[in-house]
Amino acid sequence: MTIDRVSTAGQSQYMLTQIQNASQQLDKTQAQVASGLVSTTYSGLNNKVSALEAAQTAANKADAYQAATTQAVNQADLQDSQLSSLSDLANQLRQAITTSVANNDGTTLMATAQGIFDQASQILNTKDANGNYLYGGEKDNTAPVNVTSLSQLAALPSASSAFSNGTMKKSVMVGDGQSVQVGVLASDVATGLMQTLKDLASYDAGSNGNFAGTTSLTGAQNTFLTGEIQTSTDAATAVNNVAASNGFVYKQLQAASDQQTSMSTLYKGFVSNIQDVDMSAAITQLNQNQTALQAALQVTSQLNQVSLLNYLPAP
């Protein structure tokens, strides 16, 4: 008779070690399946920690730039709509003056001018979602246009005095060392328009004015309005130029946003490759670890029941 099948302390210790290892591997794969991550701690990633942190930092930076750029895109889009409206108003004023001269009739000119002033002032004093004046520059808590009527505008020493905006145009960072100027100042876009309106209001209030009260233009009125056709044309051109520049900025911001989206996706892909577990492989490994632990437990249980007494003859 041999006793090589009899359990020894060494065999028991070996099997206990196998149970511990199998249990640890099972815990690891269970955590991976539950979390979807290779490891929930840096220690489980070994030498990939620095690469993971770098990729996460780059992804977060791209997301931050994209958030700021998205706000700037929305602002540029809003400005595009409003500058287009302002351009229409400047062209309406030019057309109204031209029509008055052509028809020798200025009876409706000042009513048209007042309506244009009201609409232009409303646009230039627009506030953004945060309650700041959109065209105020760094003085975004002060209304850019400080007059509320044509008579107030006419009383000013110059059209530039109608503006209270700052001088710094707002910019947005779209990348490391890259900024795009998105702000528009009320005085930059509408000084010419306000100057034309001021000229009309001042002349109408003077001794040769009163366009609404004359059935036909006097020689002096005709001469004045003929000169204002060029002034109003220059004003409309200035508004159009600012609107065109804003359109270019809008496209530039959209391109930056697309690039930021691509970079964020790229870096998050790096993070996923390092951090995220292959779920199908993890589930397969989980089943294998469960089987290994079950086998180790079963063998250990049987081994502990093996004794020399099992091989001794009955008394």
C-alpha cells in the first residue's frame, strides 16, 4: 500500500494559495465588469498612469475650449442677425433720402428717420443671456447708446457722443495661444448711421427744416438732402463691412469648434484604450475565474478529507 494520496500540510497550503489567487482574480474581473474600467485605482494601471493623465488633461482642455467657443459661436450668430437688420435700416435711410430728393417730397422723411433711430438703438442696446450689453465692449454694464430720441441726438456736439461703449472688443481663446476677436462695438458699426440721423434731425429743427410741413422741397432742402445721400451711403457701407467681418469670425469659430471636437474625441479615445475594459473579454475571464475558484475549492475540500486512516484496514 502507498500513502502518496494522503493530504499533507504542504499540499493544503498550496491549495489555499490557489484559492486566494483565484478569489483575487475573480474580484478583479467582477469589478471590471461592474465598473467597465480596467481598474478603479491608478495602481491597477501600472506604467500607463502617466499616459492616462496626459490624455485626460488634453481632453479636458479641448472640452473647455469648445465650451467657450460654443458661446462665442452663439454670440457671433446673434450678431449676424442683428447686424443684417442694422444694415437693412441703414439702407432704408439711404433709400428714404434718395426718394425724397427724387420725388421732391420730404413729408415722411423724419417719421422714417425716427423709426430707424428707434430700431437701431434697440439693436445696439441688446443684452446677452447674462444681462450684459452685447455691443458695449469692456463696459458691458452700460447701455452703448445713451440717447433715446432724435431730438436728444440732434442736441449732441457730435454723433460719437451718443455712444457710451468701451474700446476693447471681447475675444475668446480657441486653443493654446490662439484667440479670436468676436466682440463688436456699437460705435464702430453705427457712428455713420447716427451721424446721418443727427444731420437730418438738426437740419429739420433749424430755420430751413420742417420737412413734414412743406409740400415740396425748397432749394436749400434739396441741396442738403443731396449731400446726405453720400453720407447715408457711407454709413450703410460701414455697417455692411462690420457685418461681413462678423460673418468671417463666425466661420472661423465654427472651424475651431469642429477641430476641438475632433481633438476631444481623439484624446478621449486614448483614455478609453487605457482605462476602459473589453467587456466581452472581461465577461469571458469572469466565467473562467469563477470556474477556477470553484475547482480550487472543490479540490481542497476533497483533499482535506483524505487521511491515512482511509487506507488502514478496519480493526
